[in-house]
Amino acid sequence: MGLLAVALLLCGSVDVVTLLVPELPGPSTVAPTPRLHLRFNPRTMTLSWNCEENSTSTRCLMVPDRNGPIEKTVHGLPLPGPRAAKNECSCTFQARPLHGGATFQVQIETSHRWFQERLLYENPGAEGTGAENFSCVIYEADFMNCTWEKGPAAPADIQYFLYIRDTKGRKERECPHYMRASGTHVGCHLDDLSAIPFWNYFLVNGSSRGPAIRFFDSVLSMKDMERHSPPANVTVHCNASDCLVGWRQPRTKQRLSPWDFQYQLDIQRQVRLRPWSMAALSALLCFPLLLGPVSCEGDPPLDPNAPIRNLRVEPGTRKVTWDRHADVTGVQCRRNGRDTKSATNNNYCVYNTLSLCNTANYTVSAASPPFSTWVLFPEPARNPGAAARNLNCRIHDVDFLTCTWAVGAEAPRDVQYHLHLKDYETGREVSCASYQVDSRGTHVGCRWARIATAFGSSESFLFLVNGTAGRDRVPCTDMFAALEDIEILSPPNITTQCNATHAFMQWSKPSHYHDKFTYDLRILYDVSNFRLLNPGSYSVSIRAQEVFVKSQSAWSAPQHFECDPEEGEQTRTWRLSLLIALGTLLAAVCTLILCKRSTLRQKIFPPIPHMKNHLGESFHNKLMVWEAGGADLEDCPVTEVHETFRPGELCLSLTGQEPAPR
């Protein structure tokens, strides 16, 4: 069956269900819901829809039938794909099995509302008609067999077809060689795996003249499918003291190093115990080891020609070091079969953390010449049951560190424990000064206050609990932790300033060891305030979340604020009296200003006119000249002046008489 038929079969089972979930009340939610027209392409695992204008955030969710939701968040308006239409937006998911059905959701938030649409993807056909018990195996690095079983409700003329493609949907191939049972395809053999990537999507489709057949799909990795062959070229060299067993690493399809393998030896003894068989027994006990060519001893080798001798662990410097007696290359160290470290100049390995209480196997191997040896550090304790149990340390309430532990099950009654903190970077040690004790007086906890002052700039410690019982020492217990990883975030303490129109809330950063937070008030990073308009009476709670490790504090206790409390009768009386006094004073000031700058005063208070003096006004500014030695005195004419006063006017009347001639 061609690719087109497969695509039609997969896409033909899509139903669209639209769900409108308004979030904000008001007239804006009455508008008709826009149809996004969701579309899903199972080949590329792409969900597309018609873009919405003015969208502020978009979330795409895929909910498989048997797994949790897979979410894709798009900030702002999603950009169309390279082959999408102009107004098409899309989200691409990682390949997932779809034979159980899936639900796709697109949630869009605009400036006015929030809504979502759903698309149901179903597997068509009757139940029990699809292939079952599908599996694939890669063997001998070059071959792969895939097998499946016929569905219990499949019709008699059923025929299955297998398609393999990469998880991005770029390349697809059909099975070249089918395996049949009664004419029905029940398996596939591939002898060319050159085009097989690490992750693969397998689709088993079916066809029949009768009802529709359900498909089966699966996503498998090369690691899950590959089965390793036994090591080749096994060699054994024995002497009077030990045996050296060697082999070649199996050939694999994946690119694996010798450290990715774990080997086990099954040695069967057919004769009575001889000296050399003790070495074989120790080899059986010490395996599994993660080595290629190996040397397995019950104790470190005593071979005088060994290139690496005196293997040891230096806890002060966290080094695994040794004495080199020959030129070796490719030296590596492993702790408990993991934590691979390349040796510095083939002389030593450095570990960031080193337990002083838990015994670990440190293995050192060389690539050329092939050689390996190991050492245990620290030495196994004689009475491990007496050590403290369940050591746990937590930072809480910003400034406090509390460590607790339990008394060992086999500890003596007079046991006493002591806690020490060691900073590997600076070598600084801090001892507990405030212990918590149980009913017998045994230390079972420790508490530090003001840790920012007590620990300074140290960011990680080795927490070590050792013990004593009389003159005997008790095995220790330790743990390594960064302070930021053991902190329980506390809710920030809120302070507020508010009035009838605004409320200003502020809080401090709730940690000494985390710098970036998000708050549920949508405040990011170094912002630590929020302004609330027209608050009135309200309650506030807050919690913080660290950005990187996503640790979250609890909600703070609600704090109630009255930013506009109800006024009392006395307050209203005082305010009314003050307003009246201020109004009177303001009116007086305004009247005075108007009187000075206008003729209002003259119109209200007109001036009284003065009496007119004709004589004074006629002569007081004139000079009269008298001639000396003039004529004799003569009579001057006398003029009578009559003044008549009437209300509202002043009238003057003059009458005169000509002087008599001389």
C-alpha cells in the first residue's frame, strides 16, 4: 500500500470539537467564537490552525490516550511554518504512538478573552482487528526482525503492512522482506540498517475487503531494540597465583565504548579445588565490572611488572592516584562502575565529591597496555548498623538550616553523634553548636541560625555525622549537597502602604542562595513591588517560585488591609468645619483682590464732590503788578456776587456796575 493510502487512513479519523471557555465577564464574551479550523498531520506530528489576530499567548496540548498531556507554549503570535499558508499557525510535537487515540487542544488568550478548541484523533476500524504484540530486535549489529500477531477479530482476508520512518517524518520505507503465516504478513526482516536512525516510528497498517482495520504504531529507539552478542575471542592466561581472562567487545549498531558494558563470568569447576581455582572463584565474586580487557583479583595485583601500583584515594584533595612504573596511555577511572573520569596526564583522577563513609569501588584501567586494578575506599565498616540513619538537611525560613538523623539500629546505648560541615573548595569546616537531643540525650539533630553569616560565601558542603561510644568509634554517615538544592522556599513577607486610591506592596527576596524568582503576582526577577488601583478593603497572599529548579514556596498567611476605612461622625464634623472656614477665608481673599484691580469700589462707594471756589481758582496762580508813584487813590468798582445753591448743583451769578467817570 502506498504512502497516500496510509495518510488517508490516518487523517480520515479526525473529528473537531469546539469548546469556548470565557474567562472574563462582560459584553466582550458575547461575541461569536472564532473557528480555528484545527488540522493535524500525523506524518509530521504537526497541529495547525488559522492564526488569531491580537493574541497574547498560545498553548498547544497533546493528550495521548494513556499518558499525561504534552504541552507546547507559544508566546505571542505563532509564526507560520515554511510551507504553511499566510494565516496558518502550527505546533510540532515529538513522535508519539497514536493507535490509542489522542486529543489536541489549542488555547488562545487575547486582550479581551480566553478560549480553546479541541481536535479528537481516533483510530478507525473495529476493536481487535489491528496487529498486536509488536516488537523489533536488532542482532549482530546488521540485522533486524520485527514481529506481530494477527488481531483476534481480524477478518480472514486481512493483510498487514509495515512502514518505518524517522520520528521527524522525513524518510519512510516499507518492509522489504515480509515473514508470512498462512499467507498473512506477521513479521519483517531487514538486512540493511544503514538508513535506520536512533529513534524510529513503526506503523503496522491493515487492509481487508470487509470492515476497516485499525492501525498499530510504536516509537522505539535503537537502544531498546538491540540485543548484544556474546563477547568474541575469549582468552584465559593462568599462573600459580591468578588467572587473566580477556575478550573482545561485542560489535554493536550503536557507537558504544567499553565503559557501556557490564560483563559476568560463569565459571564451572569440574575437579577438586586447586590453588588456581581460588582466583576463578574471586573472579566470579568481583564481577560484574564495566571493563573491556580486564584483570579480576580478590586483592590488588602483586605483579612486580604491573604498570600501575600503589593505587590509593586521597580524601583531602579528592584524588584517586597511583604510582606509574611504565608508560601507559588512555588511563580512566570509574567509581562503582559509573562516574568515568579521564586521568590527568595518566597520573591521577579528581572527583568533585568524595564520600568518607560509604564504601565505593574505584577502578583504574589503561588502554595501552591493557591493564586494570581497583581499590575500595573507605574500608568497609565493622558495625555499619551503628551509624546514624536517614540524614536529612533543609534550609527553611530563609536564615535557618536544620539537619536531622536517626540513631542507628545497632548503635550502643551510650552512642553520641556529632555533625560537621566541610567545604571542599576552601577546606573550611563548621561544627554544630546547637544540637537537638532525644529522650536519652543522644544528638539527633542540629540547627543553625543566620546561615548567611555562619557559612559566608560557601555554597556547598559535605555533611558528616560521626559518632563515638565510650572509647570506640562509630561508623560515620555523610551526604554532599549544594545549599540551593536543599532550600525550602518560604513565602515572602509583605509590607504595604495604601490610601483610598493606591496600594503599594513590597517584599524581600526569600533566599540567600537563589537570585531569580517568579511570583504569582507575575513579577519577574529583581522586581519586588506591585501597585493596586482603588484597593478598598482586601487581603493579600504571595508565594515565590525559583526560576531554574522550579522549587516553590507555600502561600503566605493572608494579610488584611483597610485602605479606605469608614469615617466616624466626629471625623466628618471636623472636616465640615474646616471646609467652611477655608471657604470663608478664600472668599474674603478673592473679594480683596477684585477690589484692588477694578472700579467696583468706586461704583459701590462714589466720592463726594468738593465746593467750587471761583475766586481762589481765578487768582491764586496769577501775579499782579503795581506801579510805584502812580495816580492818587481812586475808587475801585465793587462787584456783587450772588451764589445760589440748589440740591445737586452749584450755580454762580455775577452782577456788576460800570465805574463812574471821573
